[in-house]
Amino acid sequence: MNLINPLDVFFWTIRKNEKDVINLYNSLSPIMQLATGGSMLNFGYWMENTSEPIPAQENLCSYFGKLAELENAKNAVDVGSGLSAPAIFWRNNYEKLNLFCVNINYDQLSFSGPQRNLEFLNSTSTKLPFSDNSVDRVLALESSQHFKPLKDFISESKRILKSDGILTLALPVTLPSASFAKLGILKFTWSSEHYGLEHVKELLISGGFTIHDEKLIGKNVYTPLANYYVKNRNELKKSILQKYPKYVEQILYISILKMKKASEQKIIDYVVLKCRI
């Protein structure tokens, strides 16, 4: 049983420094693994024929990889690589691609063990361990919402990218109509920075990037994910309660419903951005 002190979670979520993010992911990411049966930690891209989380997560990785033009890249840096499942997915689909998984969380880096064409680097997103103009792609798949300050990650991405390189991001964002009060319980359970869409775009442009593609896919993320959880809650609850106290699942359930409502009310969305220098 993973005994989690609610007060610890509260302070981790409020402070959101790098150590807090590590503690949150070490404590809570197993819930995502229990709920999906896999090691990807993203919300997924749910299409009309998608009914399970793993295909939805693979859909997001596939769309993201095509947008980043990984077929034309020799090397890519996956920043905030989680348990490295997306990087392994890309490696398997782009056999000539060499990937560097960068993560501040050493425990997550060591999860998958040695991998062909993958190198694991324990580093912060705001000081990337690469020389100037040395990489073809910088990828941040559902991770840059944790980077603080985000402008430093953008600056580092520009520094290490070659002149024809591409920066691709996918992250949850708030919309202009959002306010702190409207987020409700998500103020405390959305364990990342609440970056606004326009703020992210302004940072990218002021950081020397041009946005070549922008897609809001929140309707294919939040609502179908919530519907899946509601439909399968009884079975998912059994799995979660084997390792977590009952209140953890209850908070998760309430948060998922609020996430769905906030998406439908255009308070939050999910953006995928392709940028060039």
C-alpha cells in the first residue's frame, strides 16, 4: 500500500519546484500505470474508434512524431521523458533516430533499463547538457507544463537546435476565459504550472521561434479520457485500491470529472505546437 500524506501532496502541488515534481510523479504516476496497463504517462489522443488508453497514448505519440518530422531527423532530445515509453515508441517507428531522454527524475530514467539508440541523461530542462547547434529535434510531450521558468527551456532549446531544427510541444493549457476560481479542485490536483495558451505562444515567439503548426485537441483528450474512466471505474478502482488508500481514487475521480467539465466550458485545452527558429 502506497501511503501518501495529503499534506505532502498539497505542498508539492502548491510549490511545484523540481523536487516537488519528482515526489509527485514518484508517488502518483503508478496510478496512471494501473489505470492504463502501460508505462506512458500522457492523456492520449482519442479518435472515434479509440476505446482504450494505450492506443490513445500511442495515437498521441504517433501524431507528435509526424508533426516533429522525426523521419528526417538523426537525433532528438526528449525533455521530461517520463518512463521513456514515448521515446521507445519513436525509436521503434524511426529506426535511424537516436534519442536522448532527459529527465530530472533519476528513478524514472532507470525504469526501462538499457535501450538501443536511447541514451538517458539526468538533467534539468532549463540547463540542457548539449552543445550549441547540435541536435535536430527537441521534444516535450506533455512535460513542459512542469518546466519553470518555461522561457529558460525555450532559450535552451533554441541554443541546442540546429538552424533547421524543430521544437515540438504538447501540453495542457488554460484559455483566455479561464480564471483561478473556475479551475475548482484542479487548482490543487492539476500538479503543474497553469500556463495560458497565449502566454506559451508569446514566450516561444519572444524566444526566437516561429510557430508553424498549432492544434488544439482538448476535445479528443479530456472528455473521452473521463468517459473511459467513468465507464470502467469499478474495475479501475479495484486495481488502484490494491496500492492506494480509498481517498486517492476518490480525488482522482472528482478531478477527472472537473477536467472534463473545464474542457467543455473552454476553460482548459490541450495544445500541440511545432516551432522553428
